Amino acid sequence: MKLIRYVLLVGGLFTLVLAFGFIFQMPFALSIWPWPDGRLSYLFIGSIFAAISAAALWIGWTGDLGALPAGSLNLVVIEITSAIYFTMLVLREGRAELLPFMIGAWILAVVSGGFFLWSRTLGMQDSRPTPGFIRVSFGIFLAALIFSGTALILRSPIFPWKLNPDSSVIFGCIFLGDAFYFLYALLVPRLSNAIGQLLSFLAYDLVLIVPFLKLLTTVDPALRINLIVYVIVLLFSAGLAVYYLFIHPQTRNWLSKSAQVD
């Protein structure tokens, strides 16, 4: 199991580098995105990589491998849905330049799927029940992510900036994957299945909150309500994460090795 922990730590650090690469629009990061995009879209992608990094580094550091299935399922859904879209673009629209992305997405989907099935046999480090308010909040996030993800795939204008149509679909796939992340936490309501989600949300929020607050003064009036709703979600999820990760007396010991084990 030490090898898995090392892989998670190295992978988490690599993903963190990619997060900063997209946040600051560095060429090495932008080169792995399949098409040119805008500053806010790159910022969003950076926030997603930051969220993945936070969960991977936490699991690798603590050794709580029982938290892997939820994250693996998240990636499986993202990769399968993205792979299907890339396949459609390559085969139906003849966009041969996207063939490497199509192949890569299918390979990652298979690897993540195998990882998900394998990791379900692992015990959790912290098997305490997830607090009720977290479960209710996760249920709200689940519904919001399914709605938003579906809307993005249909290319509805729900983000507070105009999206590249292809990016809208991929962002929708990401939201649907995130929905399964929270769904798993609801189906298996143990604290090990909540800490990763809270850490991921906090990392995501920290990347986006300040830029989005600044955007309030310049946003297209037609998209202002979208931005206000997005900022409310960011502030609520950040507050939820900060409280249960650092303040709540029964959950703030999430880095402790003495948690209850299955």
C-alpha cells in the first residue's frame, strides 16, 4: 500500500503543478488543453486540477485509501463522458487532431474504472457517520451539479462568461463526474467519504472566489445573475469546508491517524 500512497502524493503534486499552470496560463499547461480558450475558462480548469490535487495529497499523506472509490468514480464518469464526446468529434466531424485526446480519455477511463473496482475492497480510516448537515449539503450539491452539468452539455449559457461550445460540453462532463463524487458520499455516509469532497471544494473555492468577486464589476449584465448564484455557491461550500475541516470539534481531526478503522 505504500506504493499507492507514493503514487497519490506524486500524482497530487503533478496535478497541483498543472493547476498553477492553468491558473497563470503557462504554455506547458495550456498545451494539453485540446483547443484555445479564454482566461476564465483556464481559471476554472485550474480550479478543477486544484480540487483533484487536494484530495489526492490528503489520501496519500494519511493513507486513508478507503476514500479512493469516490474519487475514482468521479474520474471514471468524467473520462467516459469526455471520451464519448471526443469520439463524436473525431468520427462525426472529422476533427482528426482530437484523436490523441479521444484515445487518452478512453485509456484513462479504463484505468480509473479498474482502480475504482479494486479500491472498493479497501477499509476506511475514519468510519464515523458523516454529520447530517454535510449530507444535506451534499444532496443539494448533487442536484445542482446534475442540473448544471446537463445544461452545460446542452450548451446552455449558465456560466458567468461565454464559453467555447466544446469547453461547455467538457465542463458539463466534469460537473456530472463531480455529482457522482457526492453521490458516493451519500450512499456510503462515512467521514472518510466526506473529507476528500470538502478539501476538493475548498481548493476549488480558493481558486475562484476572489476572481469571481472581482468579476462582479465587469460581468455582462445578461450573465450577472449566473455570477451571483455561482458566488453564493462558492461562499457556502467554502464556509461548509472551513467549518467541518477546521472548527467542528468532531471532524477537525481529519489528519489524525487515530480515527476509527473499519
